[in-house]
Amino acid sequence: MLLQVKNLQTQFFTQGKRIRAVDGVSFDVAEGETLAIVGESGSGKSVTALSIMGLIPWPPGRILGGEVIYQGRDLLKLAPDEVRRVRGKELAMVFQEPMTSLNPVLTIERQLTEGLQTHLSISRAEARERAVEVMHEVGISDPLRRLEQYPHMFSGGMRQRVMIAMALSCRPRMILADEPTTALDVTIQAQILALMRDLSRRLGVALVLITHNLGVVARYADRVQVMYAGQIIEKATAQKLYAAPKHPYTVGLLGSVPRLDEGERRRLQPIVGQPPDLGELGPGCRFMPRCPLAEARCGVAVPPLVEVAPGHGSACLKADQVGNAGN
Amino acid sequence: MTQSTLPSAAPPLLDVRRLKMHFPVHTGVLIQRVAGTVKAVDDVSFTVAQGETLGLVGESGCGKTTTGRCILHLNRHTGGEIRFEGQDLARLDAAGLRAARRKLQVIFQDPYSSLNPRMTLGQIVGEGPSVHGLTRPGKETRERVAELMSLAGLSPNLASRYPHELSGGQRQRVGIARALSMNPSFIVCDEAVSALDVSIQAQIINLLEDLQDRLGLTYLFIAHDLSVVRHISDRVAVMYLGKIMELAPSALLYRAPLHPYTRALLSAVPIPDPAVEATREHVLLHGEVPSPLNPPSGCVFHPRCPMASEVCREQIPEFQEKAPGHWAACHHA
């Protein structure tokens, strides 16, 4: 197991409220696999990634509990300089907005060599050579000319390739990609995701793909976990999740999404209501107000995530009834 | 190119003919010169029949939003004609334009910036009817506002709230109520659901479909999400670098696309089903979209097209009806 997250709890304190952004999240990432974390806004998927990378700013956010075990050590308990040795080198991250994630006043060369020199203790000249190699790997043509340029001279797709190059440059064991293609056109998205998958397979790098796009998950992920209101509510292989979902929220999400191959006159089945206010959560299941299967016992306590079929976990007390006629 | 792109012979509600929107690019500080032109919309023709939904889809820079803005007369088009209910919009005087605008409304993308933050929901929705004299101020306007809010799925009790107190989905419903307030016949939906979460998006899509059935509305649905466009539209036009590449009924566009760009676009859209995805062929396009300041010669798609030949580099393909109701601009279709 490459990475083990155990009972992670990250909260934000703002305007007198306590927001339980990530509330008891546990999962593993195996070497070389592609794990998708899927959810809508406020689900806690991005905060989970930022927590693993130690990028939660205080104020207003704080990791209040849990463990992130990498190579036998809990990253959350390491001193800052030890964390820095891991972050960027062994665990890398690609952020959502390529327009704003690159430093606008540094050349591409500087952005790539900075990480290389810091983590690998090599000279500037060696780092520059490595930078050119990794730019080739991510399909940036004419890299020598591109090295001298600034981010604003690149398109969104190119900037994202630079971000991926930066993430790959120190040969990490795992890359966390937070909505890496949401801001990009769909044909560029296809190029970038195919590139990431290809690199993952060839170099054995695990990919944690954070997204709200159920199509992307279906095309690229080995395993999926669905998050809602700060918690994981379902975990399975991609095939099992789509073929036989075991949580009403997952069913609701799948029913809400238009499909390119749908028959004519299909009506979408939206989930009623809205996601809950994370500062005002009740004791029970957080999906209860919107759930067609809700009953009194759902409101007593948050249902635990349990294995309801081999390799398939669900946090629903009625998981065995999900997907039957009428749901 | 004055033939209608519709199968029937009924007069279209909207008739766009050879539309051009070219923006000059200036340089110089003291003395401005025209350094080039951005051909945002370059010879686009289509019609929309009463009661139908025409989808306008394409990636960034294709000109779909600018086309919508020209139809709403928010941009003065630089060439071609836009006829709404048979009238050329460019020839209308101020009074005529005001009258046309009552029937031609818009729902914008961003539920956060398209509502005035200093007005209550009641004021936002009631402003149009009250200013245009459709309702008398006071009770009549309040009743109309309540009716419109209910139509959009909002509780009328929210009329005294301000936009910042609502969620994105609720704000978008306010935008819909506002668009409906003038009793329009035609609504331009410019990325109307793109900023919403998936589950809320589905609610709003269903609402738009229901309102269309109830009120006999006609939509121009502009979006980049092909799955959403295919779902809601009767016919779809695919745009690239200011031109329409293909226009067809939505099921047919998916089943049997004629244009190589459409095929690449469809192939790039992942379907939420791993079993289906495993069997699909993926056509990957190389390179990036060229700049509209310097579009390629001939067919604007030729540098990235797997089927490009000599004629594609030299001649702009005509937008022609290749099969009944199925139009494409391609030398090889």
C-alpha cells in the first residue's frame, strides 16, 4: 500500500462557525493505480487532497485528527522540513486552475528547475536538462524555446502540461490531480487525461484523480470513492460502482447526468433539494434530507462505511435495497 | 445561402443569415491603428423554428457566445442579417428594438454576477414588467412576481431576500424567473447550467424543458458540454473558429456525424459508464485551436484534420445540406 489515510478530519473556522470539511475520511492508494475521488462542491474532495499534501492554510483551516501514512511514517506528524522533502518529490500535486497556478513572473525554466534543484540537489545546468526531458515527456514541442517563456504566453492546455511536467519532474510515486482538466476544452481535456494515464502506466505512478465529472471517472479510474458533505459514502471499482451502485446519493448522481449515448426523450432524475450547510450538520446521515429511502433510524447517527459486497463499501443502512425498483 | 436549415416550410422564429462579427484589434497609444481583426463569428447561418431548442456547441473561441450576443443585439454584428419574427433587427428603430427585446430574453451563465446584489429577488423579477408597463406598480407586480417565482420553482416567500442569501441553483432560478417576466417567445440560454453542480444542473435542465412545454418557448441553448446540449436540444450546430462545421438533429449528430471535428469532439466526451467506455474508439486531436486573429486558410479545421487534403487548404468548404436536415461544411463529407 503506497498511502494510507486514516480517519482524516479537517475543519475550517470562519464567521463563528466550524465547517467540517473532511470528517472521518479513510482510504488507501495502491502503487500505480488510478483512484478517483468524486463529489460535487462542498463534498470535501479537494480539502482531502490539500490535507494530504499539508497545504491547508491556518487560519482558517486545520487538520484536527487522523493519519496519513506514507512509507511507514505519518505525514501529519512530521516536522515542516521533513514534510517538504516528501511533498513535491514523492507526492506531487496538479492543481485545478492552470491559469492561476503557475507563477506569472517566473519563466517556465525557473518553475521547473526550482523543484528539481531543491529536491534532487543537482546543479542548475543539470536541472535544465532534466526540465527539457520532462517537457518532451508531456508533449510540449519546441521545449528549448518554451523554457524562456512566461505562463501568459501559453494556452490553458499547455499550462496544464507544464504543471504535469512539474509534478513528474522528481519522479513521484503518486500524483494528486485536483480537477486537472475542468477549466480546459473537452478535446484538450481528452489529450491531457490520456497523457496522464499513459505516464501513470509507463512510470508506475499512482494517480488520485479528483473530479465531479462522472464520465472522466468511467474512462480513467480503476477504483472510485464518492464523497458527500465531508465523508466517503461509497467505495468500489469503477465497474461495480456504475453497474450496481449501493448508495442513494450515487444513484442520484448517475441519474442526474445526461449521457451522450442516451435514447431520445430520456428525462433526467435530479436529486431533490440542496447539499447541506457544513456548519450546521445534524447527528444522522448527511444525505437524509434528500434521500428517497430515508427513515427514522437514518437520523440517529452517521452510518458507518461498511463492506456490503466484496471490495464494495457503502455508508447506507439500506444498501441492500438501493437500486431496487422504485429507487 | 437563404435556404432554411429546417425540414418544414413554416416561417422560422429566428433566421440568421451569413452572420459576421469581426472585432478590430487596435495598436498604438496616441494614434490608434487597426492591427488585425478577430473574426469571432464568420459567415454563420441557421434558423430556429417556433417551439424548438437549437443547441449551439463548441470549444472556447468558437464564437458561440458572440453569436448569442449578436442575436440579443448586445453586439452590433458587422455583416449578415438577423431576422426575428421576420424583422431585420439591425433596421429597427429604438422603439422597435425595445418591442423585439421583450420577446427575446436571455439567461446568463453566472448566477453570482448576473443578479444585482443590491436588489431583492422581488425587485429583480418585477423590474421588467413594471418598467415596461406590463403590470401596475404595487399589488399587481407583486402577484406577477409570485407567479413567476413559483414557475421557476422558488417559494414566493423568498421575494424579500437578496441574491447573496441564496445558493447557485436558486440564483439561477431567479435568472429564469426574470427571463420569463416579459412573456418572451425566445430565450437565449448562454451556458445557463454550466456553473452548477451536477445534481442542481439536472433540476434546472428539467425546469427549462417543463417551461418550454408549458409556455411554448423557443430556446437557443449555448454550451460547451456536449452531453447537456444533446439532451436538451432538438437540433445541434457545432461551431469551430467562428464557423458552423455541422448542423443536424441531435440524435443523428451523435449516431452519424459527418464532420471530422464533430467526430473528434464526440469521441473526447467521456460517457459515464465504464463498460461503454471500454469499447469506444477514441479519436485524439493533436495541437491546439488556432488564434482567431490568424485563422488557417481554406477550411479553418484543416491543420488538425485527419482527412485534410489539398482542396481543404485552399478552399473554404460550403455549408451544404448533405442529407435531409443534415448540414456540414466539409469537402469530404
